[in-house]
Amino acid sequence: MALYATAASVLAGVESRRGSIKGLVYASSFQNVKQLYALVCETQRYSSVLDAVITSAGLLRAEKKLRPHLAKVLVYELLLGKGFKGGSGGRWKPLLDRHQARLKAELARLKVHRGVSKNEDLLQVESKPGPASQVPRFVRVNTLKTCCDDAVDYFKRQGFSYQGRASSLEDLRALKGKCFLLDPLLPELLVFPAQTDLHDHPLYRAGHLILQDKASCLPAVLLAPPPGSHVIDACAAPGNKTSHLAALLKNQGKIFAFDLDAGRLASMATLLARAGVSCCELAEEDFLAISPSDQRYRQVQYILLDPSCSGSGMATRRLEEPRAGTPSKARLQALAGFQRRALCHALTFPSLQRLVYSTCSLCQEENEDVVRDALQQNSGTFSPRPPLLAPPWPRHFSGG
């Protein structure tokens, strides 16, 4: 749209000191001067925030023809402005759709790091760090391409200080500067200080590292399919768990990965290719429509089911959408209904030996209640098992 191109041109003039905002806006030929003036002013006001989000999301690296000032205007409108609804956004909307999830995640992560919950709080020059700013950066070593020792050695040669295996949560909270640790629970998970940005790191770009939160690593580890197994990843995108499954399989065996979103599957295919995954078959299909009697799945013994959920357990989601932590009763019922159907369907695969059901929710309706109902419907066939890596949490369910 002409608005965004004109705003980008005005912003470039302002930031290069070729004139004032008001002077450049009124000198433009754009008809809706008030709209243009407001967009440029707000974009410039959030300029440093937008720079941080665009850089950490790798937008300009991925879209090399996108000019920096236009990127800033578009990302402002997407994340902080009115958004792109209906036909707004013009030819830029498909580009933004490709990166929307990543941009929103990086904005939420920035809030976590600065300990704020509102967008306007990011404008403070000095932000007081809150408890959320202590969340470390977890990095999974992709054993399809390298090993943990080699990754550690690479970082040490770059001047990082390896502190060995963490022995407590306090070790993780105390991380600063260029120090890093090995996670106390997961053997291929490295832990860096919260502010560490590895999106430009050569090991990440080469697929040797996967930027993956610890909670996201647990389902594949708990499923623990041995090499040669046939596995279903029922709700697979964006693909981090799928790549983790492939690493555990050592690319030996077969992963059937399903998702209904074509765009997310396309991004997932790129992620898996970069990670060196060769044992995965992607399908743009509804897992609920897959027939357990299909001969292609007769050897499936392991299923990972990580269905859509409220996200009430995600710190970044709660910061980005403060009310997201308390979903409505109607929304919980709808989600739990889908989750229950998906779990009951997964339990009907004839060769199934182990299934891991995981969510990003803290709500009992999406966790214990769903598992209990599914087991009751399949009475005597399956039973819950305690997690192999059961942590000393004050409350956890042993049916995952």
C-alpha cells in the first residue's frame, strides 16, 4: 500500500536528519496526511524496540529485498498498530504472514527480558528487570549434525566460558555474560544467559543448534523412540519437536508429521532441511482424518500428541496477552473437546506402545481431565506411566 511506502520514505528522511516529521509529511503527496503523520510518529517512537525485534527475528536476513525503514513501518503496524485485517497490507501481507509468529514471539521475549507486560513500558530507557527477565536461553544441540562436546568446544574457542553441568536452578539464574552451562536434566541442552542472541550464530544458521525451550524438549525425550521406529507427530508444526524426534531416531525409521496449516508446514520443511532431517514425511492433513487401519501406519508404535491448547503455561504468551493466562470456560471446553478427540483417536492405532500427550497449558481441563477421560474410553488397553524424568515439582501429573 502507498501509505507504508510513503511512511518508510518519510521515516528515512527523519532518521537521516533531512527534515522534520511534520515538514516531510506535509511535503508528501499522500492524501490522508493525518494518518501518515500518526504512523510515522509512532513508528519513530518505537524505533529502538522495532530494531531489536526485527534483528532478533532475522526479518531482513530472510527478506533481502525489504528495505529497513519499510520493514520498521510494517512491523510497527503488525505488532503495535492496527494490524493487517481484510485486504489491508496489500502485497506486503503474505510476507508478514510468513514471519508473523516469529515477530510476535520476539516481541514477547523482549518484554520478558525487560520485565514488562505492556508495549508502552518498552519505551522506558531503563527498565527494571523483573523475575521473567531471569529466564535463560536454552539451546538444543542437534545430534544429527554435531555432538555436544564439539558444540561446547566451538563456543569455548569463541571466548565463551563453559561452566559444566548445572547442579541447581540457582546455577542457571546466576548465568551472566559469555558463560554457559549444560542442563542438569537433558544431555544435549545448553543454557546461556537470558539476553544471549544466537540467531546470527554460524552453528544456528547451519542447523547444528536448535533454539528450543526446555519444556519443548521434554515430550520427545519422554517418548524415547529407539532408532528404526515408526513415529507419528500428530500436530507437528512448527517442527522443533519433530527435529528432536529425528535426532533421537538418528534418522533411522520413519516420522509421519501432520498439520493442517500449509504455511506452517512450509516453514517446517525449511527448518527440517536445515536440521538435516531425512526420515520425516510431512502431510497437510487433519490427524483426526487419518485412518489407524491404513497400512502405512501399521508399524507405528510411538505417537507424540501436542495439540492446540490455551497456552496458559507460556510465560511469553502471558506477557504478550495478559488475559491469555485465564482462558474462558467456553474456550477451555472447546479446546478440551478437540484434545480429547485427538487423544482417543491416537490410542486406536493398532501397534501403539507408547504415547506422550503434552500441552503448554496449566489448566486441569486440558491435561488431567483429558487424559482421564481418554483412558476411561479405552479401559484396560492403556495406563498412565510416571514420567521417566520426573522432576521434584510440587504438583505434576504422572500420565504424560
